[in-house]
Amino acid sequence: MTYTKEQIEAAIKSKGYSWFEGSDFDVNIVGIRNLSTGNAVTNVFDDTISISYKIADVWNFRSWECTTDPGTKGVKEFHNPNGVARLVPNQYKGSHHIGLHQGTYEALCQQKPLTVFRDANRDAIFDETKTETGIFGINIHHAGENSTLVENWSEGCQVFKRIADFNQFMDICRKAVTLHGNSFTYTLIKSTDII
């Protein structure tokens, strides 16, 4: 799906969430979970991650293909005994910082508690009845060069489909750090929130 900055901003504000529109590179990082397939495990990168920010009072906006959901392998072979994680839509202030994803490359890494749904029955339908809040390593990172299937690239993480897209995103985040410090708010909404 393709969304505009204005659509995303309106959805964020309609929920009473913060929308950052002050100084340069005060970034709004927003994931949009595609609900056109209901709660079925699609195993594809059918969600969107976006970033909106100002430079000299002019808005800049980018969006890329990602997944906000675990893939088939993650759903069937999860490592947490409580079930695979799937991030609950919400605004998580100061939730992430630039760190090393699994000790290998720079990504946005979880630094504050997040709330996830836990699904342990492996039936390829996401359950939204059991939640857990804590530090689980719910990072924002990339899959392969141009991945087709999610599989276990995500077991709760928000994952870019393409490395090149992720690198563009991280370049913006690194600039934001120099102006605002190493702390980022992540907001996850549903496609049904967008009018």
C-alpha cells in the first residue's frame, strides 16, 4: 500500500499520539500494519514503514516495504516458550536507539519496554488475546538484499524488505541522533486507521 505523509499524520493525531513537527530531523517513525488479509500469516513484506521530518520548515517523507508481523518460520519455530511475538499497535516513546542488531550491524534496537501479543499455537492465524510487556529485542532492522519471504526474519521485529531501503532510513536516523540524541519513538498503527 502507498500512503501519504498527510494520511499518516492525520491517523497519528486522531489517536492522540504525538506528532513531532518542531526542529530539523525531529523524526516521526511510523509502521502501518496491513490488515487487508485479516490476521492470517502472509509470510510476505506487505506492511509499510515511514519516516516524516522537517528540514528548514519543509517536510520530507519516505516510506518503504517492510513486515510488522512474524513470518511462517517464526510462527512455527519461535524460541520464546510463551509464543511468537507480534507488536501491539501503539506509540512507544523513546523505545529505540541506534545499536547493534544481534551484535552485527547498526539498527534501531529496543531500549524500553514494548507490548507484544504472544501466539503459541502455530496455526498460521495471529492471536490477539495474550499480551506481554518487556524488553524482547524488538528491533527495526533489515532482511536480505531484496527478500521475498519473511520466514524468521521477524519474530516480533519490524523488518525492511530491502537492505538499500534500510540504509536510507538509517542515514536519516544517524542525522537525527546528532541533533536530538540517540532515542527514537516508534509508532505502529493499522491500515484501518488511515482514512
